[in-house]
Amino acid sequence: RRQARFRRLLPRLGSQTDSPANHEVLDDVLRELPFNQRAAIVLRFWGGCTTEEIAEQLGCPAGSVGPWISRGLAKMRKALT
């Protein structure tokens, strides 16, 4: 289900984020996050990993992944506004 939604939204995302300036801004914002938040966000949204897969990759409890993603996304939203 998530894959189908991603494929449906991908063309809209591509048209908005194709400029190099947008990629640089996103890279800068991601770089400012602590490692665990950055890794969890990248694995979830770019890697398509589940919470359990992320926890296994990072060697942490699965219960830690959700808060890391939530906090990281909140920091990203704040930095991008």
C-alpha cells in the first residue's frame, strides 16, 4: 500500500524537488540532525525500511525508532520554515 502511494506521488515530488538548490537545502537540514534521527529518517523514507528493519540496522530497540523519526521530522520542519 505504501509503495503504491509512493509511486503515485513520485511524479509530483520530482517536479518540485529536482533543482540542485532544493537538494542542497535538504542535505544541510539532514546534516544538522543527530545520527540516530538522520539514519532512521533516511532508512524509512529513502530506504523504505520498516521500524523493525531500522531497529535491526541501527542495533537498537524497535521502540526507539518512532520517536527518533518524529523528533527528526519536527526539527526538519522547523528548519525549513
